[in-house]
Amino acid sequence: MENEIFRVGNDTARVYRCNTAVVGSGAAGFNAADRLWKLGQHDILLITENRIGGTSRNTGSDKQTYYKLTLSGGDPDSVREMAQTLYEGRCVDGDIALCEAALSTQCFLKLVELGVPFPRNRYGEYIGYKTDHDPRRRATSVGPYTSKQMTECLERAVQNDGVPVLDKMQVIRVLSENDTVCGLLCLNAAAQDDAERFVLIRCKNVIYATGGPAGMYADSVYPFSQYGATGLALEAGAKGKNLTEWQYGLASVAPRWNVSGTYMQVLPRVYSTESDGSDEKEFLMDFFNDVHDMLSKLFLKGYQWPFDVRKVADGSSIIDILVYLESCKGRRVFLDYRTNPVSGAFDYKSLLPEARAYLEKAGACFGTPIERLAHMNQPAIDFYRDKGVDLYTQPLEIALCAQHNNGGLGIDCWWQTNVKSLFAVGEVAASHGVYRPGGTALNAGQVGSTRAAQYIAARCQGEAPDCFDTAAASALKEMSELANSCTAETGNVRTLWKQASAAMSRCGAAIRDEEQIREYCKVVQTQLKNFHTIVRVSNRGELAMAYRLRDMLLSQQAYLTAMVDYRAHGGKSRGSALYTDRKNGTKPFAHLPDTFTFALDKNEQPLIQELRYENGICKTDWREPRSIPEDDDFFENVWRSYRETGNIQ
């Protein structure tokens, strides 16, 4: 790792040289760095805006799932069968599904060796359980903090390797020329004066592990430290894929955490108030005629956690909609574990058989919600107590929140984007489609970062291409001018951020009205066009937020354009997105607003939507998913090619 000073006019930037820059300090980023080091590529840098920030380290659920090939019991399973499960999520490329299945065991066992305490029985079998969209028992967990423990173990491995880490570095431009990456421009948050605020990374490869574009939404379960940087990669020429596909679900607002599993299965009291806390009411009973129907739907919400349009008419997702509607009225929604719903006027035996049987088997047909939760899952209570919320004495505020982007940057089977030597791993990569089994995101992050490291170590040696100087000079000049033009005595960037994220949650989240999306997309385009005259910053912290706002608006433009284009091509409601369709849709319940008139997408083999950002305009295209490969598996042939190339090609 060498460094020097780069000058353009009056602007300067320190330059670090390396073969590969890994951007991000979550589970995928740390694994990429560790894999590269172990494969012999030591000319690397790990760059992060906040080493202890990000989603992997700071998120979870009551039982956070990791998905892998079955490693216990007598149930038949195979790489091909797991790949087929992933592929059936719709809009999934088969080669990526096959890789995620094939490497799942290798990546899982590496985590075990690093110290992640996945449970095994006395004979050494890594036991599993069945999760959503899972035909086997491939799921496993270490509790609420699975991804946190993964991240910490991988970080220790990187520290033991001696991989150099540049912390407090915010990527503000991805440098590329002719669809080839050549480096990064960063804002140095630790800089003491303006002359040191910019840093350039001159590299041949970039492994982009920046997570999902969490900053786009106000109602979000992502940790506050997670912003994402998808817009910058799109600006550099990377294609977006499946940008319309997200997961949304009910989550607590402070702290941000999924209220899945036992948080719902213990049947808490759900109520709302005005913003000042007045006018408390159990609003769900304004919709339901039968308290046992309401409680059964609430119970099912525990393991049918993501909002799913297929479960609106006769399933648990009506709960998500009712919470969303209450929030739209400006009211606050709470889960109360201190007292029973409807003053306890219900009978466990009258619940849906599935709910009744579960609670009876758990021995939880007694007491108050908090007593049931303590009996079934004490760590769920401890988690909130550790965060300053005592469920014994306080209600828990919730909202319908963005949780995971199934789409992202388009990749090949080595997790390389269409921009040469720019690899996307973790949530920023579009390895998933409309549906996915729970826990597949953690597996995909480990598999993708492994594949990228393998390819780079074998095929991508050397230094940055010659286009670095030109690309760096242009980016440094533009970003410096932006900083100067935005500087003022009074800043407005935080207000603009709140307005933009709130608008996205209103029109481009789980409930999508095409007219509202089009209107807000025009606002975003105008803000990007006039960014240097609209945005004002008064200090270094606000300057960092201004660059984040620029990335967020780039992302919003792309994602909103994708939604509009999806509807223009006849797209209907699917996954976690309800598209208002007043012309061809139906309203499942007469007393819902007309916004909830929709039609289900029943296409079992839909096309994949791709998007490219060119000169400020987002252009889309559609293609068929790549099928699961049927390669020659004759041992002698594979062995010969493996000896020659490692089958990295």
C-alpha cells in the first residue's frame, strides 16, 4: 500500500495504491478481505465509513436465520435441489442460485471454524429448522445476533491477517472509464482541514460491500449507521437488477428491530394514539368483527413476517396494512406486552388451530403477553432492555418498515458487475428475486464475497488501468466544486434528507401508487439537476450528509424509475409490493381505501428487469433469467480443467 499526493488545480488528495479495495465492514466485506488474504493477494485495502456501523453488525431478529444445505437428519437434499429452491423465488439467475447452493456448506463451516456457535447435536450434526419458502430444514441460527457474531468473528480473522483498514472514509465517487473500474474517491471524515478532506484509492479491483440503500427510506428497520451507496455504483455504469423487489415488515422504531417470531406469537395488545399520546384505541378491532380472527392473524404475523401481497385477502398481511393506514393518519402505533388485547376477552381454544396448537405445545396459554414472552423467549425481552426499553413497563412503537433489498447491482456468477473489475457482494448485489427463503441473504453474502475473492486472486492481478488519472481528476474537481458551492452559514441538508426519505416511504415502499411515484420521481430529478444550488451545508458533518444525499437521490431516481417501468410493462402486485391498480384490480375488503385495489402477479416465469444510468437518465431493459447450468460433471473432465485453471473462468 503506497500513498502519494494527487493535484488538480488548487485541489489535492492523498492517493493510496492497491490491487483490490474492499468497501464495507460488514460480514460480506470482512469475508472478502479474509478470503483474498488467505488466497495470497495481500495488496488490498479495506475501506469503511464506520467500522462498527452497517447492517450485519447491528441488526437481527428474535431468531436470526442462516440458510445452508441440510447437514443433519435423514431428509434428502442436494446442491441442485437447493439451487432449484432459490431459483423458484422468481427473477433469479440460475447460475447464481447454483453457486449459492454449492458454496453454502464451505462458507458455513468456515464460520463455524472461526467461532460462530451454530448448534450441533451430540453426534456433530448441524441441526436445522424449516423457515419461510423452505421445503427442507436448511435454516440454522445462533439467536438474535447471528449476523453480528459472524461479523465479529470475520473481523478478528481480518485483524489477524494484518489487512490494512482505512476507517472514516466515505466513498463519494466510484471511478470508471469505458465500463472498467479504476478507483474510488473518498471523503476523509477524520480530516482536520479542507486540504486533507479528499482521499483517492488507485486500484485494479473494487469489491463493493456497501449493503442495501437503507438511507432511501424514513420508515426503516436498518440501523441508523447503515446508508448504502448503490447510487454511486449505478452512476459509475453498473446495471441495476430487480430494483423493484424489497422486503418490508413490521419493526420497532426505537430501537430499530424486526418484531417477528415470538414478539407477535405471544399476542401483544396493539393500539394507536395521536402524536401527543392521546386518544388511545385498539384500532385493529375497527376492522375485524371477530377477536379470535384478529388474534390468529396477529399470531401468524410472527413467522409470516415480511409483508406479502398474497396474504392480504385471507392471511396475516392485513395486519401490516392496518398498521400502515394508522401511521398515514399521523397516529403512532404500539405493541403493549403489559396487558392482554381486548381486556383478555378471548379464548385460546377459539384461535386458529395452528396458533392454538403452537401456544398449547409451548405451554403459553396463560397470563399476560410479557409473561408468555418470558416463558417462550426471555432473550427477546433482554434485547430491548439492553437498548433501554423495558417491555414490562413500556409499550413498543412500531411501523411498516423497509428491511431488505432483494434486488441491487446486477452480477455474474463471480459476483462481477458489467463494469469490469467492480464486484458487488452482500445486500448491494442482486442475487435474489421476488421471494427467498429466510436466511439466504447471509449465505449469499458469504458465497458472493468468496467467489469474488477467488476470481480476483486468480485472474485480476496488477495495478489500476491507465484511465485512473483522467477519471480521478474529473471526479476530484467535480466533488470539490460541489463542496464549495454548497457551503453556507446555515445548512438545510438534514431537512432535505428527512423530506426525501419520508417521500420514498410514502410512495415507493410496500404500498405503491404509480401516479405518486411518477410525481416524486420528477422531484428527485429536479433536485439532482439543481443539487449545487439547492443543498446547503455549514460544517464537515453536513458536507458528509450532502454527499450521502446525492447518493440517496441517485438511488431513488433509479428505484422509482424501475417501479414506473414495471407498471408500464403490465407488472402487478407481487412479493412485498402492492401496486394500486384501480382499472384491473380488486379490493379485498370493501372498507379499505381505494389505494388497496390491486391485482396479483401470477406469472410463474417473469422476466428480469435491468436498469442502467446514462447521462442523468435511467434506461431499462428486460431479459429472461439465466437457467441453472447443466455443465459436464464427468469427474475426469472436471479434474483436468481444475488442474489447468482451477475452473475459474
